[in-house]
Amino acid sequence: MFTLRRKGKYGIQLERALKKAGEHEITLYVFTPHDRASLERALGGTRALPGHWHHGFRLLGLPAEDKASLADSSISLLSPYYEVLCGTWLSRYQASMDQLRQRFEDSENPEEIVRRALKLSENLARRLRQSPPESTAQLSYFRRMDIYFSWYSEQFFLECASKAKYSDVGQLDSERVRAYLDAERQYRERKGYLADLRGSPTQVWNRMAMYHKLLQYPVVMKTRTTELWRTTHRTVKALYTMVIMTLFTVLLFHTFRAAHRLTITLLLMIALVHALRDYLHDEMVNRITGWVRKGRPLARTRILKPLTGEEMGAQLVWFDYSPPARLPDNVKRNAGRGQTGEEMQAVLYRTRLTLESKALGQDQIQEVLGLDLEPLCELIEGGQNRLFAQTNDEEVQNGVLVHEIERQHSYTLLVVCTVPGDPVARAQRWSVTLSVRGIAQCEARDADWPTPA
């Protein structure tokens, strides 16, 4: 199942771990209060995927308890195995810490989250630092990894400490956190890492973001996408032009042979045929392409292993808009209140991923679907709406309170997914509230979906 995380003011990221080879299919429905024309202006038409959406994959490694080869790590000291191994450690650590960060504010037991985060951080620090590499290239990678990990773990605990919920953490756990942070500061000073963490907050953040990008390069899988719509469009355009020009040439040949001379009428007819061809060309090519591609995938993506380029699987992608009334009953029940009008549209994004069995030999794969909702926020009309209320407060002028109203739109996200070995589709649902300034609220909702018998 997916985990939803917010990314900045406008972004939403869905993540899950793929543990089985075979065919994985997901269908994302975004129920909106907008009509199709507005959505096409914001997200684009159905001939290309939205430029603000990202679908990627990375190696996640296996949990430590599943790795029988941990006792003999000699092979991991070779490149690129060392970089891949450390990169998967960091990916799994960050995924776990991000989940804990989300749960911290809503948790009734923040102490347990802090203990879990401490245990994860101490385990990765011990595993990473117990056998530093000797080669120059690996030592450079290790140094960046060590600096970034130390900074990232410190940022997590400082962020938790800045929240009101941290007051519920017991004194013993607070002291353990302070001891961990003091130990990390002393470690950075001994290793000479302080220079990398100097500068303005913006400089430090940008430097750590660059380190993270370099560290993740060995584990982020490459993709090569073929836009099937564009390929079909070019083919149809070539065939359409060939057919029209052949018919025109035949017609011109027979007409000229019958008239035996070039007349004004013949010249006008030639000009009329050219004008008619140019007038109908683009529309006819688009109509024929749409008819040929109807119900077919929009793009095909090959997923390649980092560094080696070995193919690990392929993914087909569909993208379309549809009125909620035309969707299956199981889906319509989850559209949300007020999202089933005739002019309203649902955004459909469907993928079918086929993973090779060798792709999951020594790793799990993290699937990441990122949605940038800023184009939808731009569709919300800003305004200076105000609500007036009467009050007995003597300090309020004339006893009238004025409340500024920010206009908001509610969206429903529904994800339906199937995995190999499970014939039953399972669903997850979220409610997202957007304003002009970004995401105002995002919360999980129970999906009204048939449960397996």
C-alpha cells in the first residue's frame, strides 16, 4: 500500500515498496470540481503526461534481517557494490524517518517514535562507520554519506523538538536525544566535517541537497520513455499525406488528360483541392490518431538499473479525463461529496508495471509518484470575501466582527492497485483541500471498497 507525504506547499508524493516480480497495476483518480476545458489548460491535454507529475523508481535494498550475506560483506567493498549498498541503506533509512515524521504530530505516544528514530539512526551510524573504505573514490562517497546522514538525523530530532508534541516526551528519552546530538557534533568536529556545514541556512541546505543527489545516483533507476501518441501521430500524418497526394495526383492526371490543356477552371480546382487539404489536414490527422490510440497506452517506459543499464522492467501509462458518472460504481462511491456533477471531471492516471524476476534478486524497489498540484491551485479564484458576525465585545467597532475568507477547493484522491499473486484490487483514499497558497489540508479517509472474502 502507498504512503502519502507532503512535499513543500504544492507537492504530494505517494510511495510504496515493490517486493514481488510480475505485473503491478495502479489507477489514480483525482476527483475535481472543474470542467474538462479548465483541467486541460492547467494540466495539458490527453496527448502527453502532465509535466508537473513524476513517476520514478529507486533501489531500496532488503531489510537487514532478510540479508543472509551481511556476515560476509567483502564483496560490498568493491565498486559499484559499495555505493549501491550505502545508497540503499540511506534510502531505506530516509523512508522510515519520513514515516515517523508524519506520525509524530498525530501520535498519542511520541516517546515511541523518538525511540524508534534513535534506534534507526544509531544502527545506521554503526553500520556505516564500522568499516570505512580505503580507495580514494569510495572514501569520497563515504565522506559525503557520513556528513549528510549526520546532518539529516540531527535535523529530524531538532524538528521534533521544535513542535509542541515534544513536551510529551519523557525526560529520559529527551536526554538520550541530547546525548545523541552532542555525540554527532563531536564526531563531526573530529572528522573535520564542520566546514561543510558552515554558511547561511540557504547555503547549507543547498549543499546538503547536492550531496543527497550525488549519493542517490547509484540507486535511482534510469528511465527511457517512448511517447506512443507522438509516434502514432507522425505515422498517421505520413500515411494521410501519402493517400491525399496520391488521390490528388490521380485526379489531376485524369483531368489534364481529358482537357488536353491547362485552363483557368483546372487551376482553380487545383487551388481548391490544396486549400481543402490544408484546411482539413491537422484536424483529420488528430481525429484518426485519436481513433487509433483510443484505449491504448500513452507512453511506454523502460526501467534500467543504475550504473549498469540492465533492463529491470517496463511500464505502460494511460492518462485521460472522465466525468465521474461514467466511472465504475465502486469508484463513484469514493468520489466525495459534491464531486459527481455533470460538468465535473476526474483525472485518470493508470500504469501497468511489469518487473522482471531478476530485478528483485537482492533488492526491493521503491516506487514514487509525485504530484505537483500548483496548476490546480492556480484555477482557484482569489478574492476578498468577508463574513460578518455580531458580537458583544466592546473593543470591536460597532459590535461587528469581520472575518476574511480564503476560497478553497476540495479534491479526492483514490488509488486502486493490484499486485502479483493477489487477484483482488485494493483501494486507498485521501481528501486534499487546496487554496491559492497551496495545500491547506490533507488527510486519509476510509475507502468504500469491497473487502476480499
